[in-house]
Amino acid sequence: MENIYTSYENNGGKRVLDKSELEEILRVAQRGSDFAEVFMERTESTRIGCEARQIERVISGREQGAGIRAVHGENTAYGYTNALDKESLLRLADQVGRAAQAGEVSPVALQRRESPVDLPVARRPDATPVEDKVALVREAEEAARRQDEKLLRQVTVGYADTIQQVTIANTEGVYVEDERVRCRMSVNAVAAEGTVIQTGYDSVGGTRGEELFDGEKPADLGRQAARRALLMLKARRAPAGRMAVVLSGEAGGTMVHEACGHGLEADLAQKNLSVYSGKKGAQVASELVTVVDDGTLPGRFGSFRFDDEGNPAQKTVLIDQGILTGYMHDHITAARDGVAPTGNGRRQSFQHRPIPRMSTTYLAPGETPPEEIIRETKSGLLVRHMGGGQVNTINGDFVFDVPEGYLIENGEVTAPVRGATLTGNGPDVLKQIDLVGKDFGFSLGICGKEGQGVPVSDAQPTIRIPSLVVGGIIEDDIVEEGEGD
Amino acid sequence: MTGRDLVNAVVDEARRSGAEASEAYFERSEDVTIEVRDGAMENLKVAQESGVGIRILRSGCLGFAYTSDRSWTALREAVDAALANARVASSDPFNNLPKPPAAYAGMNLGDPRLKEIPLEDKIELARRIERSGRAYDPRIQITEQAAYEESHYQVSIANSLGVSASDEGSFCGGGASLVAGADGEQQSGFGIQYTRNYAELDPEAIGREAAFKAVRLLGARRLPTKRAAVVFDPYVVTNFLAVLSSALTAEAAQKGRSLFAGKVGERVAAAGVTVIDDGALPGGLMSAPFDGEGVPSRRTILIQDGKLTGFLQNSYTGAKDGLASTGNASRGSYKSTPELGSTNFYLAPGELTQEQIIRQTDEGIYLTDVMGMHTVNPISGDFSVGAAGIWIEHGELTTPVRGMVIAGNMLELLEGIDAVGSDLRFFIGKGAPTVRVARLTISGQ
């Protein structure tokens, strides 16, 4: 790939930066501190929003900028600007360098790096006419509407593609040029009958081009979202209290991401802000549990060739048959622990310093057929689609909502239930898991941490947690509602 | 070129390119963030950012494009992209741009001396936040975050109907998140203060609040499931107000996405509940002379003494409802189209102190933290959130509780409010006093 700035006119039409100019900027930023880095980015994106049968928003944008970082001991200085000319960046490098450490300037020699990870793009979003993208959105919208013209009150479709071109260089000689292409679509359906209003959601995303939407994918999304909303109209309110919970493989790995993944990010663990701090080598989960973070999986939303510090994506085993084997590291946390970085130093954009983040995190499949897990559960809740979650990494407490849940009665899946939330504690859940299926399902999202959103995926097989608190409405309310209807 | 000149030049260029109506929005910001840990500066961030967002109308179709590159070539490309996007968007007769107002109110929205205060003083301020929190109780052992932040911004907007406006200002703030530990258990608490005026910052109060909140949750446990009173801390109320504020936009109502749709003039909350949005609130963090479309900011009462009086409007939703914009067009940044959003959005205070409300509660929970607010269904109003706080028995705070779940419906909650405190407090754009709801399901064991 050619240098991304050579073909582009900067603010004021000033010239672009080559490798030797980057070396000069790094020297100024470092000034005797341990480490300095330049991250330059140019991102082009398209977003389309459809609601009330209207293509309401068609947005295209270009954003460019650079972030410069200097690290000395435990002190990090970070600065960013939209101005990409050499003078502006030298000024910023000087400001950042002074803040971290004033000292001698030493030479830097940059070496271009390659990644073993291949993420091919068949059809580039920037070579696809916006009319075609609008047609995909329409396809999803109409497929959803066709599920039930009467009860579906609203269908919202969102489409987004981004092409992010980055150049990363640091005082350890790392020089990386990379391009990340991602596409995503989501459908939200609202169904209403009488006074009951319910929603259904589905999404698809990948580090891929427009081929992500091949094979009627948008229509599938529309149908799934509409089906969920319509199903929940008929659902009864979820029961409240402690019960066995079976998470279906189809539900994806949101639980492992939230309840365990965040606590294994090394920055939190090193600062004693994680329930997994200092637990390397310890039994932290049932021996049925193996947890992996893998940024190399082909085409997944959380995959990448290089992280945002220029380290190649890799597969990292975090928990091996219940034993904690490692954490996810960025440059700073790896140096602090005296280990190699794991390719988890990620940032939302040039406006942010990189921190340890997940890529695709999963609980590895086991041996039990998923049907058998349900058959062996006398009563409980089956979660077939997971909603959003939140976790307090300090004590491990989490909350999730369950947009598609069912009762399990005498080993059989019975009535759908709505309004359930799962409340529990991450370490406790990992120890409790007593059945692990041989199936495997993915989900995806934008994960937020310290105000930065990055694309992630997660996966898991069907698992059983013998006892979780399900939040709902206690019995007298169900009776009241039944009478009201 | 000043921001005002730039946006006017872009509108002229759009007109030459064939746009029937156009608008340009320019934004520039400079931020400083300082984070300290264990008495030393850990992170310093300096940032400058700017960009232009261009909105174009063509036969009722809306197109938008943005760029962070202010070169003339990039701006012209963005105009072309916005025109091309308008070609594939649906036509909507209510798409419109506002006309210029008679005048904008003058506002004093910044601290002119903020940039002159030395960085060292601001670092020391962050250190004081941490020190006061750590000194509050020996069980405060870890600093998750102790930070100072400031932001300077400048905004210009112009449209082809003659709107041409500029605004600038600044704000600063401090925050701490501290962790208390005892008997192998850890709990965290936070303190926060944002202001337009540096001299008003009270670092010791921020640190002490974070420490106090962390320590009081130590030893928390789960209690059996119960129906009981819930006394909401002002911060927790603002979490619920965030959900209310989107349900109270005309967009949500028009699209059937609001639990308040079709209820103007009806009772939607208990008597004594008044909800206000005030974009012109003196000293408000979200105050500005005009909104994201150049419409003057104002005060709008949404719920008055329990009765729904209206919705937040921008030019589009206002045209659809046959009403004026309430000045609530909001932009996340130059990269977003103006949508609808609240400004300084608050629940008006009542008469009682928090202490009086707790003393008048026989049994219930004083709710200090909620988790999973994103699970609240904005359409049905159903919610089920993780809860932590202090149990109340016979008017006294007793044992801390956590891992509980509070479930119900937003409308039931609003109708169930039976006490509103006098202690109105703002957390950036949302403000609330202590509030009590007579009876909710609190699930535990």
C-alpha cells in the first residue's frame, strides 16, 4: 500500500510526511523518555439511516489526524491534532515530549513491519455506489415489514462502513502502514399490540467489504429482528429470583466478554482494579472453562492485522481449563509485567491513547450436545439472544438484559418471557458453569471503555450456570398485569 | 479565516453548486486532561480538533457530509458529497432550515483566565482531589482515577436563509473514582464537579465524596426479594432522566418510540413532579446562545406538576407538529447531523431535605448506584436494573446492599413518586434532587 498521505492535500495544502520526517518527529517527542510514538489516521465513512420507511440520513465523512505519545516511567503524555503538516506535528511532539520528560534527543531508525494476519476485502465500500448501499438497507427494511404489516409499528435500519488508514511509528523502530475496512448493519423492529410494545434487534458486522451482505444477509437480519419483536409481544413477563440459566450458543459471547474479559485486561489487573489481579496460575473457573482472545479470526468484527500500536494480532489463551494463564496487554502493561505485548493495544481513533482491549473473545466449545444441556435442566431460563451488559470490574458484578428468553420446565423449552435481566458476579459464574456445549455462536458490538469505543466480537457454546439472579417482576405483579389485560 | 467567514464561504459554495438550501457548521475545540495516581501525574492529554459539517436540502431530500480538513479542495468535495447523498435520500416535506432570529441572547460561558492558570496548578488540583479522598478513610487503598479536565470551544453556524452565528466558551471539572477495600472485598465510589468557573472547583469535596461513597458500600450483601419504598439519590435520578429526556423528544413521539406519545395534556407523573429543559440556564454546562441549527436557546417545561405539557423540538419535528422549535437541535460534533437532544434537563426541586425523606421512610432502599440503565426499554418504559445502596428501616440507614435488581415501568415510577427533595444537583447536563417512589420490586435472594 502506498503511503496514505502522499495522495492527500493537508490543511493549507502543505506537504506530506515520509519516514525520515516521522523519525524526526519521534526524536523530538522522545527527548530522553522511554518511548515515543506517532499514530496518523485518515478515515472515510458512510452511514445510512432508515426509519419510518424513509431513507432519512445519508452521511459521508472524512476525518484525519495524528496522535503523539511519550511515555516515561509511569507517566504518559498524549496529544492530538487534525493538522497533519510537519510543523504542526513537530510543535505537538515538542509539547508532548516536554510533558513526559525533558532530556537528550536520540536517533530513531524505522523498520517496516508485516503482519501474518490476512483480512482480504473483496468489494471495497469506497468503490461501491451509495445507491447500492441504500438498496441493502431497503432490502432489510422490507423483509422486516413483511413479517407482519399490522403489528410492526416501526423498523429502523442502520448501515455503516469505514475505511481507516493508519501509519504507526515508534522509537523502538516499529513502522506500520495498515488499512482497516469494516462494514456493519443493524435492524431494530418495534411491534405493538394493545398496550404491549416490544422491540427486536439483530446485527451483522465484519472486518470485510460489501461481500459481508451477500446471500440475502440484509433480509435475514430484518426477518430476525421482526421475529424477535413479534415473539416478545406474546411473551409473559420473566419470573424473578434465583434459577438455573442456560445461555444458548446462538446468544454469542457477550457474557464472557463482560463478565470475564474486562477483568483480564492487564491495565485493570495491574492496578488491582480487577477481581483477577494477581491470579495468574490460580484456578479461577470451572475446569470446563477455557477462555481465549483471538484477533486473527478471518473477517470477524473484532479482527485486525495490527493493533493500534503496530503489534500483529494474535491468539492469547487467557484461561486454560479453569487456570488463569495470561492477560491482554498493550505496550505499557507488557513492559510493566516483563512480558511480550499480546496485540491488544487498541484505540478508537487518533483522539485516544491505546489501552488494553479485547478483539474476539470466546469461551471454547466443550463436548455436550446443546439439546442435552436443556434436557438436564429441570427448571430455569434459556437465553437465546443476549442484549447489552455492564460490568463493575472491581467487584465483578454484572447486569445483562435478555431480549429473547424462554422458560425451561422439566427439561423442555416452553413459554417465551420478556423483560428479564441477569444479575450476577463474573468469578462466581465462571466457577459455577457445569455444562459446556459443543456448539459455537458469535455476536458483535462496539465495546466501550474509558470513553473509547472499539469494534469487538465474542463467541461461546451453549453453557449452563446453575444459579443466577434473574430480575423481573415478582408474582403479585404478574397477577395484576394478567387482570389488566 | 475565522469560523464565521468559513461557514459563510461554504454556504456560498453550496449555493453555486446547486443546493436549494444549505447549512455549514464549524467547530473547534482545545482540551486538556490530567490524571494523577499515587501523588504523581500519570496521564496528560492535550488536544485540538476542528471540522466542518455541511447539510444540504434538494427537493426535500437531506444530504450531509463532514470533513476535518479545512482546505478548500476538501470543503468542496464535502459539498459535492452532501449533494450526492441528498440524491439518494427520501424526500420529506418537513425538512427545513430555520430563519435567522431577531437576536441571540448574550451569555457569559467561560472563564477568560482559564488558559492563563499554569498547568502546574491544575496538576496540583488533581493531586488534591486524590489526597483528600485517600485521607478520608484508611480503607481507601486504590485510585482508579483522579482527574482534572478543561475544554475550550468555538462554534460557528450559517445557513442559506441568513442565519450566521458564533459562540465560544469553556468549562472545567474534576473527578475521582476511588476504591475502598476491607476483608478481601472492594467497592468503588466517585465524585465529580464541572463548572464554567475555575474558582468554584472544590477538589477536596470531590475526593471526599468519592471516598465516602466507596466506604459506605463495604460489607454490602443481598437481601431477600421485597416490595418496598425506593429513595433515589440525585445521581441515580439523573440516570433515569437520561431515559426520560429521549422519550420526551418530539422525534420519539412522532415515530411511536416514546412512552409519552399522544399524552400531551394528560397526567403522566405524580403531582409535584416538574421536568424542565433550559438551554439558557445561567452558568449551565449545556447552555449556549443557540442550538445546533442556530435557533435561540430557551427554557421549556415538559412536565408541569405531573402533567405532560409538550416535547423537545427542532426545526424538523416542529414543522411536522405545527409548532416552533424549542431550540433543542443537538449535535454530537461536526460529524453528526443535528438531531434532538436535551440541554440542561432537570427535575425541579421540592421542599424536603434528603434526611427528612429517609426519616419518613419505614422500609426501603436508599438507592445510590444502578447498573444496566441501557436495558430500560424507552418505548414500553419497562426496566430492570442492578441496584446497590443502603437499606432503610424505620427511617434509619442500616446495612449496605448490592447485587439487587429493581424492576418496574417508567410511568409507574413517575406516578409512584411521593416525595421530591430540595437538594437539586447537576451532573453535567442532567440535574435532580432526591426522589422517593412509594413501592417497587426489589429482587434479591
